[in-house]
Amino acid sequence: MLAFIAGAALESLVEARDLRRFPPPGQLIAVEGARRLHLRCQGSGPLTVVLEASGLGNSTSYDRVMSLVGAGARVCAYDRAGMGWSDPPSRSPDAASTASDLWTLLDRAGISPPYLLVAASAGGLDAEMLARQHPEAIRALIFLDALDGNAIDALQAPLAELRREVCVASWLAKVGLLRLLDPLKLRDRTAALTYRASATDATCGLMRTLARSRDELADVAPLRPDLPIVVLSHSEPRDLFPPGHEAEARSFEPRWNELQGALARRSSRGIHRIIPGSGHLIAVDRPEVVADAIQEFLR
């Protein structure tokens, strides 16, 4: 017990040091009482591009995309509750609560619709929820190897082991062991943000509430049948599952491709593109492709 307390105290000091070393590049905006989310925007334009990171990702994963899109459009990246520089969530981070956070954040920041939502991996659930709750506000969706509500049941078994590992990691993060083990081989700012206890807690919560997110999505109106949807999928099964699960990733590849195609077919204006040279984290591996997809809606 003493070792746990000492580890937790040391981790708290390290996280405070990291926040001084890597201050937030954007604004911290209150969305619920004193709870704040981190948002950074650039450029201006009639359409705002909103970037939603992957399950374990944060707004920094879109650094290259934002630089490639340039200042000729309004582009905003944010950190979900517990991720990046944002405060921890006040409740389980299911699709409904996270979409509500994002809607409130955009309102409090004075960023009016219409929005072009770009979502990676598990962030697709939040983007889908927002598009179904506020169809009049969403111009289009760009999914980056993303999960949607219709795919959750197919992924429950493959993700069971990942859920266990992420939730164990959340305990290791609390006492500073996760950053010492460095299972993802990260450096500097990325390691500081990813191995924060609040980040692994939020990711564990996301994994545990997938079934609830599926049910929440089933209870809201469907996506507009003519909503433009662009689905960008990986060509190489990298980073879909954590290190050590490469065989599982390869065996799941045909099913993943089916799910990605089905996501595009949810709209009469859906497009599915497989991106050469990209793993699961398309915004990191091929940021120019993501920027080009965004620019198609800005012309």
C-alpha cells in the first residue's frame, strides 16, 4: 500500500512537471462547471472542420493535417475529456456524453455550424452521435479507419483482450509504471500526454461503455441518407490492435474491410477509399490524404 501511495504521489509530480514542459497550445474552455476541455483552432471560413482523435489519441495527432490544410479554412482540434490537456470526464465516456461535451465546447467557444466532422478510430462513435443528434449542423463526415455504431457487435470479441489490457494499463499509469514500461515506445510530449493516468482511465472507460454507446446510437434518429460520408481505411493492419496482437489484426482484416465498406454505404453519397502505405492511424501515416479529403469540401 505504501508503495502504491508513493508511486501515485510521484506520478502526480511528474504529470505536473509535464504540464509545465508542454503547455496547452490552445484554449481551456469550461463545459460543465469548472471542468474544461482543450480546443485549438486556426484560420477562418464559413465551414468549420472539427477533428476528433482516436480512442487513445489526442489533438496532437492532427498536427500535420492542420499544417497541410493551412490557414485558408477554419480547422479545430480538441481533446476529449481526460485526453491531451482536457480535464477528466465527470461520467463514463460513452458516445452520448462525449458528443454532448463536444457540442457544448463548440457553443462555448462561439464556433457556429456548419461543421465538417473528421473522426479517427473510436472517435467515429462521437462524430456519428453528433451527426445524428444535430443533422442540420453537419455538412459531411470523414471517417479515418473509424468505428461506427453498426460495427460494435462485430468488434466486441476482438476488442475484449484490448479492453483488459487498457484497463490494466490505467492502474499502471496511476503509479507511474506505464511511462517506465513505455509499451508504445513514445517520446517527449506524446509520451507525457498518452501515459497520463486520466488518459488511460478515459480510454478504459470508453472500452467498457461500447455496448452502451451502441444502445445510445440505436435510440437516436439515423444518419441523413444523403449526408456525404468519406471513409478512409488503412491498407496495412498496423496499430489496429496493440503490440503483440499482429496475428489477430491480420485475421480480422477481411472483416474490418467489410465493416468499412458498410459504413460508406450508410449514405447514398458515401465513398470508401483504401489508403496505400497507411496503418490504422491515417492522420499520422498519411496526413496529406486527410488534408486533401478535407479540401474537397472547402473548394
